[in-house]
Amino acid sequence: MFNLEHHVRVFVFQVLEQHVQYLLLRQKPVAEWPLGPVVGAIAPDEHLQDAVVREVAEETGIHRPLHVIDLSRQTKELFGDMGMVEWNFAYQAGTPSSPIHRITPGPLVGDFAWLGFEEAFQKIGRARDRETLVKLQLHLHQN
């Protein structure tokens, strides 16, 4: 039997006065996981944007997005009789007048950091996540 799972990959960001900051997480155990976006499974019959909001709340304690952006880049990987589809989104958490100062990491989060684009790009572990970060950065500078 073939099993296909769906996950969201969510790039949480805040627009500050001088730059954009991206929140990167590292799952536990820290030694085994690279920094990256919020990642989580989509529950059966759950809308994609509901999964985005739920996963960000569970992993960061941030509950109200200012904007959720569909980055329209899903990927599919197959591993024998298992497959995974990942849906990429961005989630604006803060603004210059209302920045996010406090994160409440979920039980699976081992480490986290707010980083500018250049540092985030260097520290993200997956090439596909770096590509998505570039796409988001370009989107933010066009709007």
C-alpha cells in the first residue's frame, strides 16, 4: 500500500524598520537537524492555511499572522511505498511598530534564531529551503 503524507514548510518572518528577519528553527536532537523553517504535517481534511497557522503556533507560540503567503512551490518525494508532498508558505509575524520579541518554542524545537536574509541563507540546511527563502525575499522587496 502506498502512503502519501502532506507537510507544510513555513518561513516565519517580520518586517522591521531596517530589514526583514527570518525565524529559523532546529528540531531536537539539535546535533542531527539543520536550521530551517517551521515544518509540520497537515491533518486529514485540514485546509493548508489552517495547518500553517496551527504549526506556527505549536512550534513558536505565535498565534496571529499578519499575512500568510502561499509561495506556490510544492515538492513531491517518493521513497519506495511512501511519498511526501511539501507545501511552502510564508507567515508574517511582526512589523516595525509591533515586532515579535518572545518565542515560546514547542517541545520538538531544540534551538531557534531570528536572522537577516544573508545569515539565514547561509545557515539553512536544505538547498530547496534556500531557494524558497530567496523567492520570499524577492517577493517582499517587490511589494
